[in-house]
Amino acid sequence: MLDQNPQEKIIELRRRAAEFYQKAAWNQLMSLDNYREKNLEAAERFAQLSFVDQMSGLECAELADAESSLFLELDHEEELNIA
């Protein structure tokens, strides 16, 4: 990701966050299905997977926010230097 331009890096991080959130939602549904079927061990396993995916999604989203903020600051600095 180091050779990508800043906008592409932000887009990729947001896409990865969305993918993690989608996996988290799917795992949560699987957890609920297993809980309904009284398969508590599998329900807990899917709930844990959902949690891990949510945290990974959050991490990617936070990185994208930080990159976006940095990109805007640098862009603003460039505009001030040009003016």
C-alpha cells in the first residue's frame, strides 16, 4: 500500500473496513442461528469471530480516517504555500 496515492489508500482501507463489517454481520447471524438451535459452543465461536471482525473493521476505518485527515492537512498546506 505504500506506493499508492493517498486517495487510493483511503479507498482501500474503507473497502477493507466494509468487508470486515460484512463478515462480522454474517458471523453474528451464524451465532444467532446456532444459539437458536441450542448449539452454544458454535454460537460462542461465531460470536467471537464476529467481534474480531468488528474490531478489524474499526481499525481499518480509523486508519482511513487518520489518512484522510492527514491528506486534507497536507492538501491545505500546499494551497497555503501556493497562495
